[in-house]
Amino acid sequence: MATPPGQGALGIVRLSGAEALAIAQKIFRTNNGQSLRPWQLTPGRLVDWEKEEAFDEATAVYFQAPRSYTREDMVEIICHGSPVILEAVVRLGIKAGARMAHAGEFTLRAYLHGRVDLLQAEAVNDLIQATSLRQARLSFRQLGGQLSGRLGRLRQELIHLLSQVEATIEFPEEGIELDRTSLRAQISSIMADIEKLIRSYELGQALLQGIKIAIVGRANVGKSTLFNALLERERAIVSPYPGTTRDYLEEKIKINDSIFTLVDMAGLDQPAHPVEAEGIRRARALATQANGLLILLDVSQPLSESDQEIISLAEGKKAIFVLNKIDLPPRLEKERLRPWALGRPIIEISALNGVNLEGLKQAIAEVFAVNIDESQEEVIFHWREKAALEAIDESLRKALFHLESDSSEEIIAEELRQAAHLLGELTGEIKSEEIINAIFSQFCLGK
Ligand SMILES: Nc1nc2c(ncn2[C@@H]2O[C@H](COP(=O)(O)OP(=O)(O)O)[C@@H](O)[C@H]2O)c(=O)[nH]1
Ligand SMILES: [Mg+2]
């Protein structure tokens, strides 16, 4: 079943393998009584062939091997999306000799038959789970083979370098000298490419998981009120009593097609209660981990020592200064804050009355969103890819070290061979059962 469980207008059941057409045609009868023709959407009905009872109107498409998603014969039956009908199709299909697909098995077969590599398979899953259109665009390019192509070329380069080193090992009598200077330059250039990709992981995570923004400030400055106002719902408890928020809350919001994870937490001032102390300890840790901070200050109060301490959390971080409660008589002037803000934007709002929330949202998008040239850059989204690239980088670093310390050619060759092998595993050119299992177990059924 390729559509989610539960009721829908339509549901899709897919079959793949040598028997796909025969099995499909037991359950699905075309209206014109002829066999399914490849790549045509054909109207018909579903029947329980044992009783010769029709139970739904449907359409079907036959994708003839090898021009199908899995490169095997495939049939997709599109019927009405009642769970009862879909279950009947699956049950009859199994009776006719099919079996249930495992999670990700269609894409696994596409991979095993060489239609996609592992990076493209991962992109399929990322598209299914896409959280923003920006991420979808990048995953779509990865599906098209952009990242695979780039890594494939790096691997070819490595193999070429390796063959040069091996030639000097195998034919010493021919007097081929290893050109260590040129080899060093070429390895360094490959490393620069690899390291650029490793750095893109942060952006990949930001796109996939959202950019984490912590709302920090003293108790009662209106953090939870702002959190709710930005989410446009009453998620956090708001009260006039300091110390109301003790644990933390995380929710995603989307601004201009970027996803942000907002974190509301305890006020960062002196605790009045041991539970508060723990909340404050966690809040500090969260503030340090966040990609950016909203430093919330209450304009109806003068700048306090606690405020100044909180402001110091912004050191080395992206931050916006937010002056809340502008509906009240001010005791903290924007100009007074400027020296503290060090050029960061200062936005005045009333979280309670919803004043200038739009201005704050635009500032959030401008300050925190990660900008890249999406048409040029490749981005990695997965820990697996990052870890593999780091291991490759490490091998190349060792190769460089051995080149510089006049080690034997064998040792240099070994590191280059290892790097090429890891690159092959990364794209899936070299098959590793462990990696394959880890990737496809994350897929949903029917894809
Ligand atoms: N006048 C005014 N009161 C606000 C504003 N934002 C929050 N408050 C009030 O300040 C108090 C503390 O708010 P809360 O969001 O719980 O603060 P937190 O402790 O920082 O999470 C509540 O009584 C809110 O209604 C605002 O913009 N103007
Ligand atoms: Mg609160």
C-alpha cells in the first residue's frame, strides 16, 4: 500500500516483481476485457476472483520492466481509499501469490537493480518527509544525482591518485618517482571539497529539523506569552507569577519557508525554589545549544543585573533583542540598550496585544535563516553521510601526513585506498549490508 493508513478519496496498492502483472490481473479486470497495456492508465474493476464478485471501480497502470521504479515489472492499482477495499486488494494479492513489502523495499530493489544509489534512495525518503519547500528542492536535486555525481568524481580522482602511487610501488625498476608535491596538492583539493560538504550538514539539519531559537529572559518578561503569540495558540502556561515555566517547551514555526524550532523555558534569574533551580540549569544549557537567541526584556522595568547576565549569553551567537510590553509606561529606552546590543537588531513589541509580531518574524527570518545558493551547493542531511565524510577526510589527512614525513608509498596507498572504499560505501557503489539495513529501515511501507 503506497497511501497512508486510514480513509482517503483514493488509495494505491503497488506490486513489483516478475509475477506483478499476472497477480494484478487476477484482482483487476479491465473494462475492455483486454490485458493491461504498459504505461497506460486503464479503467476497470476489482474482483474477488474466487466468487467472481466485483467490489470497486478502479484504474491500473502497468510499468513494464526495466522502465519502472524498481526496474522490475510493476503494477499500481488505484482504487477508492476505504481501508476495507484496500485491505481486500492486499489480501487477494497475497492469496494470488504476492507478499507484503518490507519498509522501503521498493526503493531497496531500485537500489539493488542499479536504478538509484544510496544517496538518491535517502533523498527519496527525505522528499517523503520534507518539512519545507527549500529542503524538498535540495533533496530533489540529490535524487537527480547531483551529490552522487560529485562524490563519484572525487572517488575517481582518488582511484587515479592511488594507481599512480601503486605504479611506483609495483615497478620500482622503471624508476618512476612519486611526484609528492603534485600528489599533496591533489589530495588537499579533494579534502577541501569533502570538508565543504561536512560543513553543509549544519544547514541540512537546520532545514530538516528547524533552526533552534531559544527565548531567554528574566521571569515574567513575557517569554511564554511571546512563544504562544508566535505559534498563534495557547501552548505554554502564562501567569503573572514568576517561575511558572519550569521545564521547557519546543514547537516548530515556519516563516518564509524556513522552519524554526522555538524553545520556551524558565526565566534566567535567581531561583526561589529547588525545582526552579533545575529549570534554570536546563534553560542555560538550552540557550547554549540553540542556533540563535531571542533576548527578551521588559520595557516597563529598568535594565537589571540579571538582564545583563542574560545578555552575555549572546556572545558569539546570532541574537535579536526584543523589548516587550511597549503597551506599558517605559522605564528602559531602546537607546539605552544599543551599546549592549552590539549592532544586533532591537525590536519593540507587545506580546500580549500582538503589536509588531510581524516585524519580529521578519527579523527572525533575516537573522537566523541559513542562506545558501541552492542552485550551486550540495547539502548533506544525514549523520551517516557526515560520519563517512569525516572518516574519509581523516584518511586523507593521514595520507598527507605520511607524504610529508617521507613514509613509504605503501602506507600512503593504504590511506588512499581506505578513503576510496569509504566513498564507495557512502554512495552505495560498494554494498554494505549494515548501511543498507540502517537506511531502508527508516522508510515507510510502500516506498
Ligand atoms: N502589559 C503586558 N503584559 C504582558 C505582555 N506580555 C506578557 N505580559 C504579562 O506578563 C506576565 C508574565 O508573562 P509570561 O509569558 O508568563 O512570562 P514568562 O515568565 O517570561 O514566561 C503575564 O501576566 C503576562 O500577561 C505585554 O506585552 N504587555
Ligand atoms: Mg513562562
